[in-house]
Amino acid sequence: MTAPPALTPTTTPARRRRAYWQSALTVAVLVAVVCLVRRHWPVLASGAGRLAVADQGWLLVAGTAALGTWVCSALAQQGAVAQRLPGGRLVAAQLAASAANHVLPAGLGAGAVNVRFLMRCGLPVGRSASALAVKATAGVVVRIVLIGVLAAVCPGVLRVPRVSLGVVGVVLAVVVLVTVLLNCPLWPRCRRGLGTVLTDIRAVHTLPHRAVALWGGSLAFAALHSLVLICVTQAVELPLSPARVALLYLAASSAAALLPTPGGIGSLDAALVFALTESGTTASAAASVVLGYRLLTMWLPLIPGLLVLGVLVRRKAL
């Protein structure tokens, strides 16, 4: 066995700087969260008290749905790859990726874990990254379709903002940004990457069972996360219809994705609270719902996920 290549003096400082920036961003987010908690502590305490006396049956259903999200994530990842992946390790990798995603910003942890897992399964690094892009693309398309369908079922929940100078400025900024990107030296490389992703998408759809796994897993993943929030709202007896709650979740989580924080800490919580309160829910009830959702999908699975991550690394599955 050959020894791994030593790090060059130029790569080590670069990696250290990247780690410092990631750590600084994580610390900044955590400090902001602590400040918000201190500022709104009475509301959070009231919400926690309401969650403590919530219907245990509904919370059990919510917890079961949260467990199912990792199976659906594994199914979607298998659908993005032509070759067969080891099912048990694939599900374990999704749990580990979820835990890593709460430590590093904007999906970097989950992406690193999944790319490493796919490489251990024999895929080259380019194909591994492309498989993640295929899965992410399917997830975005599924969310857009679900939001469109639910917005038609629940008219008036999502209000189109009035056109103002600020909106026009944002649109112009996006147009300028796209123009700059299309003319930058990196665009040919990005175009090749997009071509690889499109080629992999076409290859997946030549295998019907893989296409079903990709789209079915992506749909079930979004649906189960919505179901977790629906069950928590039922547990605390909020008078909101399931379709309305699902629409609020999909819209809030999509908006929160624009702010790259580890696991959506702060951004997703604020977006969900805002969406619920805009629907007429009291701040205390909204806090109890968000606390319950985050407890089941993030805080309770965090330690088991980190333990699974350690086991996979030790067994060289990552």
C-alpha cells in the first residue's frame, strides 16, 4: 500500500483559511441565535411549555415521519446513480450527512459526506458530484411543483409582493449578475459541469426503476418533512389545514435556503415563525410548532448522526 501524498505548504494554509472562515461563520450564526433567544425568551418559554403538554400520539407520528426522511433521501440518492449502492450504508450515510450538515454551512457537510460515500462505492469524484447535482435538481423541481399545486389549493396564502423600486432593483441586480457570470472565464467550466449533469439526468431516465426512485424519493422527502410540521401543529391544536401547513413549510424552507447557515439554524426557524404568524398564529403557538419540528428533525438525531458518522469513517465507508 502506498502512503498518501503529503500536503504541500501551499495547500495547508488554504485549508486552514477555509476552516477558519467556516468556523467563523458558524460561530457568528450561533451568536446571532443566542441573541435572538435572549430577546424572545418569554415567547420561547411559553412555546416550550405548550409543546410539553402537546398530544403525544401526534408527536409520535411526527417522529416516525422524521425517521422516514433519511430513507427517502437514500432512495433519491440511489435514483441519481445508475449502479446499485449498498442500501444499509446508504441510509446510514444520509443520517451522517444530516448531522454533518448541521455543523458546516449551506449543505457543505452533507455534500462532503455523500461525495465521499459515492467515491467509496467506486464512482469517480466527477460522477459523485454530478449525482449530488442530479438529486438536488430533482428536489428543487419537486418543491416548485408542490408549491404550485398547494398554492392553487390554498389561494391567498402566498401573496405576490407589489412591484416597487426595491423589487426592480433586485431584478436588475440578478440580471447583471447572470450577465457577469456568463462572460467570466469560469463559465466554460461551469457549462461543462452543467452538461455532465444533464447527461447524467438523461442516463438515469433510461432506467425506469432509477427514475422512479429519484423522483419518488424526492417527492416523499419533501412530503414527510411537511408531514412532521403538520403533525406538530395538530399536536399543539393549531387550527390550520394540512395543505396550508405544507405550503407554509415549503415556502419558508425554500426562502431559508437563500441564507447559507449550518442546518438552516436561525434562517429556517425565523422563516417558519414568520410564515405561521402571518397566517394568524400567535407567536407562542408558532414558537411551539417550530421547536417541535426542529427537535424531531435536528436536535434529537444530531448525536446519533455524529456517532454514525464516526463509525462510517472508522470502517472506511467514508
